[in-house]
Amino acid sequence: MLKNKETQEKETRKEMMLKVSDIDPKFKYEISKLPGAENVLLCFQCGTCTADCPIARFNDLYRPRKLIRMVQLGLKDKLLSNDVIWLCSTCFTCIDHCPQDVGIADIVRALRNLTTKEGEMPVVYKELASNIRKTGYAYMIPGLRLKKREEEGLPSLPKANVENLAKLCDTTGLSKMLEKVGT
Amino acid sequence: MPESKYLLFLGCVIPYRISSYEISTRKVLDKLGVELVEMPEFNCCGFPLDPINHDMMLTLAARNLCLAEQQNLSIMTLCNGCFGILNHVNKELKEDKKIRGKVNEYLKKIDMEFKGTITVKHLIHVLAQDVGFEKIKESIQKPLNPLRVAQHIGCHVVRPAKYVGFDDPENPTILKKLIRITGAECLNYMDEMECCGAPIIGVNDKIPLQLAREKLDHIRTVGAQALITVCPFCHMMYDLNQPRIEKTFNEKFGIPVLHYPQLLGLAMGLNPDELAFKQLRVDASKILTN
């Protein structure tokens, strides 16, 4: 059943209200230790990142400035369970334009890394990671394509050292992570 | 002396579905006397793994860099994504001892060590800096005028500026110069630096399709007969996905999208079949009659 406007507005207001219990005061320090995220506390909310973000132009929910503010406030749970963190297309315009040298796209990457650590990631990343672990390539290159390369006079594709790849997946923790998400 | 021999880093998406880029690049570089050496072994540059596990991205990239170091050759990539990652990691590991130590700890498991002895270049760096505009100019046999095109250089070959340090990310001119050498006119258009959106198409296809539609619209407005790219992901968005964009937005574009080496190859007098024009999704025959 469709909710009436008033109920909807009430729910949105409730959703937007921040509770002290939602705040993890240490979160900003946790994030600022991750590579590229060191300057997260320097953000003074000018909004250049959002204004120049190509994704924000076509999506009402993706707002890089808001994500950085949420990090500063320590809204860890709201951030890590939020699908919008997967919308950054890593064009790096925000990084180049930020007057405070905040690595916005890198902070979004740090949020994604923390989410995958909890065992959640979009299906497409599971596939890419599993392809890389199995073949070295991000996509499963069909046998037909390999045959066509020969016909086109192209050299055969270099192969991956799958054994070494597996060792690297294990030592960096990727294997465990993929096990956790069921790949 | 500028280098003339590189280790070719093909990446994943080119052998998967964009071999026209590889075919035309090999043809053109051969004419320019650039020697390409195949990777002895390969694994993905690491780009798709950065969102999942930053350490694994660093390690995968570093492993490719080590393979190049063993050959004592600099890497040349065709893909902006591969360039962005490999160049960034190469510079970071050269400068930051702490990260380098950590990555080398991982690499120890496979008896490898990052030493920091090579550089990473994209095809357009090789053309603009090492081959040089003069030499390219000398190779032109069939200037392409009055062809009018637009360029899309893509993001990772110019951003983030502090890691790339090549061309002006707000107003990149290198690809434009490379295009003008062929005799074609390179038109300016609105929002030239707008991202193609390809990296998120597996998560959300609506946004990238809208971004790509807008780019096609902008270049149509200025009367460009073709779009020129230097990245397989960008190419995929505008060429392979163009019919899908047309269907989604009920709009007809029919704008051919060429890899830069295809354009250069034409101007060198190579024939379109040699340059794999037939593999393009959007028919480019109408610009070939010029």
C-alpha cells in the first residue's frame, strides 16, 4: 500500500535525525590512518567536490561532501551500509579540485574497503576478484577470442602464474575476504 | 635519449573485447619504429581490486612493475585504468618507504622485490614525448582534412594531477595536438573532461549511460563526425554501448568512435581493414569516404 505523504515525510525526518548512539567518535581517526584519507579532518565543507562530481549530477543521493561530513561525525554504520559509496567512478576530479587536499575519492575507497572487510560487496566485484584469482585476468576471456587473436596475427596472450597469484591473495587477506562473501 | 622499446601492458578489457585498439596500436607503432615486448607473465593491474582490498591492488600492481624491472624495460599501457594504477603505485612505492616495505613483505612470498627502476607510460605519452610530434608528422601520407572530430582523453591519464603530472587536467591539449597532426580538425565542446562513467557500470548502469549520452550530445552539437578515445573503457561506453544509449533515450547518434591509433593509421596511409575498423560497433564507413 502506498504510504501517504505525511507518513513518508515523518519517516524521512526520523531517518535524518542523528542520535548520539549512532556516533562513533573514533571513526574519523580510524579512517584518517588509511592511505589517501589522511586529510579527512581538514575538510571545511565547501562543497567543491559535490559541485564538480559527474555522478552527483545524475544521482540525487551521491554527495561526496556529505560522505566526508558523515565520516567526520563518526556515522560509521550509516556509511558502511550505504549503497551510494559504490557509485564513485574514480574520475578524481574531487581530489584535483579540493582546496584542502582531502583525498575524497580515496576516502570513498577506504569506506568500500571497510565494508568488504565486514563481508559485503557488490556482486560485480566478487566476480572480478574471483576471475583475477583464477586466471590473472579480470574477465574470463573466451577460447574463441584466443583463437581469433591467432587469426588476426596477434601474439598469444601472456599467462598468469596462478600459483603465485594464490599466494598473494592469501597473504593480503583477499582469499579470506572472498570466502566470507561466498565466492 | 628517449626510449623506443617498451613492455606492452595490454590489461584485461582489450583482449576481452576491444582488440581493434591493440591491432591499430601495433600497426602504427611499428611504422614509427617503436618496439613492443610482450609481458612474460601477466596479472591484472589491480584496478578492480582497489575498492575491495587496497593492499591486494598495490601488490598486484607491484608484481607487474617487478616483471618490467626484471626486463629492464619501462611499461607502456593502452588503457587509462592500467596507466593510472601502475603509474600511481610505481611513484608511491618509489617515494614512500613505509608502503614499499609493506608491499615488499607481501612480494617476498613469491620471491620478488620492488626496486623502483622503471617508469610507466601511456600510449599518448610515448607518442607525444618519446616518438615526438615531428617524427609523427613525417609519417603522415594522407592528411585527413576536412575531417572534423572531437576528443575524449579520459580521466586516469591526467588525474589525479599530483601523481600523473602530465598535461593540464582542466584543459588537456596533448591528444588534441596528436589529432591535429593527422590533418583532422579537433573541435572544442562542452564539458570535455566529463568522465565516461564506465567504472561503475557493473553497479549502476543508469548514471554511466546518461553521462555517455550527454557527451555524444555535446559533440554532435559542435558537428563532430567522430569521437577519438585513448582508453578501452571509455571506448566501450561510447562505441559498444552507443546502440543501448540510443535505445534507452530514444535518440539517434550514429557517431563513430575511433581509437587514436586508428585515426593516425588512416593518416599514415594504412587501410581501414588493417586498422580493424570493421570491429567497431558504430559503422565508421561514412567518415572513410572523405
